[in-house]
Amino acid sequence: SLRRSALSQLGAGSRECVAPDGKAALDRIVARLAATTPSRYTWNVAVVDSGTVNAFNLPGGYILILRGLIDDARSAEE
């Protein structure tokens, strides 16, 4: 899959964060944002367990957020 390919490009051992509470919070944010603007995509957003402060998007509605970006945020809205 495109997501797996992107994870492998981030380096050996890169893995997606899948803790149930974190995944549920992310799903709520994605649903809230997706509801604001119609799109032809079904958004697939994942958090990658990496301390790097970054995020990137891939074709087809995929967004990967590196954990460091979340750690660096000062609020949920940020």
C-alpha cells in the first residue's frame, strides 16, 4: 500500500502509532475537518512514531503526521 511504502521510506523500524485513544482522537479531528469542505477523497491520516517535527501528504488523500509535530504542539487546536 501507499502508506506502507511511505513508512518504509522514513527508515527501518518506522511504524504507525495505533494506540486506541490516540487513533480515536485523530479520527474525530479528521472527521471534523473533512466536514468543512467537500472532497473527492476519503482522508487517510496516520501518525508515525518519529520525533521529527514534520508532516506530509501523499496522492489520494493520505496524510502522514510525524509524532514530533504533535509533541511540539501547544494545544489540541494547534
